[in-house]
Amino acid sequence: MTSTVAPKVPDGAHPRDPRDPRGLRTGAPLLDAWLRATAPDRGEDARMSIPGHKQRTDLTGAVVADDVPLYAGLTAIKQADGLLAEAEERAARLWGADWCRFSVGGSTHGNQALALAVGQPGDEVIVSRTLHRSLLLGLVLAGLRPVWVRPQVDPGSGLPRAVAVADVRAALAAHPGARAVFLGDPSYVGTTGDLAAHAAAAHEAGVPFIVDAAWAAHLGFHPGFPPHALAAGADAMVTSAHKALPAWSQGALVLARTGRPDGAGLDRARLERAFDATHTTSPSGTILASVDAARELLAREGEALTGRLLANVAAARARLAAVPGLAVLDGPDVEPGKLVVLLAGTGAHGHAVEADLIAAGMPVEMADRDTIVPIVTLADEDRHLTWFTDTLAASVERRRAAPRPPAAGLAWGLDPQVVLPPREAFFAAHETVAAQDAAGRVSAELVAPYPPGVPVLAPGELVTAEIVAALRAVLADGGRVAYAADNTLTTIQVVAAT
């Protein structure tokens, strides 16, 4: 097991200002290379490599400023892989892994790479139903068959709690040929489960335990937070550096412990092939450097910064709890850096409150009728959260109405009826039918309210009248339904009748 708290770097080991004119190293090799490549005094060159803008901002403007590729950008093409490997090795050590890759495709790419790293086409895997669409499409790519496990739903909020360890054990017992367990933890709303017990259950069954920890790159760096998934016993995890850490959009890490002595782990060579299979061959050096910089920040100041995050969110929770009827999702199974606001007791509609927040210059990650989910990160100061909570409280007062019971989110309580394996349905001939005629047919497409992007219909699942009505209700209430070919849900794509 790795320590829950990241190791401290001695004071003065790295300069506070990475652009130090003396040329001191930052401790992040990719960042060092990026700083050299974008130095104001680097002079003009006649670059004969991509990207096509050649860093000229007079053509399309400042949008391309500081966009540097990894290859022939951060360093020479023949040396770039070594530079990247050095940065990835540092990240592996920080998270207690023996394998790490940086991705410019977000956790989406990481989930799909891990799906490709286990099993053979036709094999079963145990999967939480509330995982992101990226993993489901990873199952399509890999030809894996999901055995769904569902989270418990909290009746007081309508939001998901954890997947029970007993349910995973039961699924493994009923499907002894399963090749892996995939869970998302923390969930989209910050609820967490007993990862150590899940890891034990998977390993007792002889399979790896893999965690989509997209929202959890900050966990494990302060004793007030839960340990990260690898420290809890997982064999692999994917996490987004751009969600909780100050990295560029699309920056993510895939980390693993390979070579378990009991044979239940992941194969390192297979991981490499799986990662490269779905990764671009022209990665952005700027995104990669930002991941490296975020890693170095955690190594140097992780405990202090995550401690400040903990304190800021606790203060915000206290301020919101003083608003009559307003509540925040709380409890020992809620990640303490997450702020989920529950509106049902105020009668205010989340979409109206969201509109007020957008008008005030603070768009949130998610809003539905009963829930507001802002994303609070290491970059937020207490003054930002005070501004947010004051604006939110004022909006609730303007929008206040009769209290109502919370509605269970459509994505959280679904019990899908799988008719065909996802890959078979994805590649099957399909036809487009009127939504009212789709009940009883097999979906050929993936449909999800967004956010959170958790599928309500997936390729191979039975379309029911209840699901169609519920999706249309999301639209009628002002929400967004994503990924469907017809986002008005007038029509639905189904597997063609034979």
C-alpha cells in the first residue's frame, strides 16, 4: 500500500516561479521543455514540422499561442519518448504505481484503453451502471459483455450512493468467467464506496479491480481525504488532471500496478498496446506539460493545497446549510471536496438557479430540477466560494416555491434489460423509428442526459415506453439529452428487424 499523504519535497528544491530567469529546473521535465519552447527570447525559427500554424498568431490569432507539440516541439522527435517516459515515471512514483501514461484524450481515452487491456471479445466484465459513456463504448471496442451492478439510491436526495460490495461479490459468483471489475469512484456526485473491500472481492475471484476516478486526482494527498484507488488496492485507475487539478483540458493519467503474484493483475505489455491503440500519434506537448506541472504541484504542495480545498468546501457547506430548505449532500461516504447542493426543500428549480449563476459569471458543472453541482478545485480561493454561495442563496430566495420531494435521477435508478451484447448491437443494421414506436425494440444507439453523461439507453438494450417518456420529460424540463442521432427524441435508432 502507498501512503495516503504524498511525500513532501524539501523547501527550496524547486523554484516557485517556473519562468525563473536563472533557468532553474521546475522538477517537471515536460514543463521545462515547454518553457524553453515558448520562451519570449527564443528567437525566430523556420520550423518544418507540425502544427500547421507554425506558432504564428498573425494568421488565426492568439488561439494558437503556446501550442507546442510533443514531437519536434518539446524536444526532437527521436528524443521525445524518453522525455515523456521520465515525466510518467515521476507520476507513477507519486501515486504508488509501476506503470503510468499521460493522455491528451481525457479519462474517456483512459477508460477505453483499460477496457481493451482485459479479456477477449465475448468475455464478461462486472461494471457499475453509473459509469460514463466512455467505458460503455470501450466495451464496444473491446467486444466485452457487461454484467451490470447498480448503486444504492439515497431516498432523501434521489442521488446514487455506493455500489455495495455484496452486489459485486454476488455478480462475480454468478459469472465466474468474468475478467475484471470496473467501478466509478467517486461517483459524479462525489459518493464513495469501500474500495479496499471491492479490491479484495475482485482479487479473491482472480480478476483485476479497475477504477474510473476521473474526478479524484486530488485524493490521497491529505489525511482528511480518502486514499486514492491504487492506495486502496485497485490494480488500475484513470483520473483527469483537468477536472480537479490545474491542467489543460483533456489532460489525464492512467496508472496501474502490474504483475500481481496471484496472476489477477494486468499485463504491462497489453496495457501499452491498449493505450496506444486509441491514443493520438500527435499529442499536444502543451497538454502533456500541464499534466506534468500539475503532478509536480501535488508533489511539492499537495497536502497544503488539498487541505485548503477541504477547509474551503467545509465553510461553503456551512454557509449553504444556513439557507432555509437548502441542503448539501453529506455523510461519511461523500468525498469531502465535493459540493452538491440539494434544492427540493426550497422549491426553487435548478435550471432557473443555474440561469442566475450563469448571468453572474459562474456557470456550474451540472444543474437539474433538484440539484446544483459546482466544481471546486485547488484553484478556488475562499472568496470565490463566498461569492458563489452568496449568489446561489440570493437566487434561491428569488426562486423559492413550495417544497417538493426530490426526484430520483433517471441515470441512477435504471435497471437495463440487455438483449444483445453492446458490440453486436453497435455494428448491427439499424433503422430509425418514431419514438412512440420504439418501445419493445432494441436500441442501436447510446442516449444519456448530459450532464452527467451516464447512459440511459445503450446499444443492445430494450427500449421501453417508460424510458422514452422519462427522456422526453428531461427535455420538457429544460434539460439536455446527448449522443442520440435525433436530440429532440422524435425518433430513435433501433436494431433492424430481421
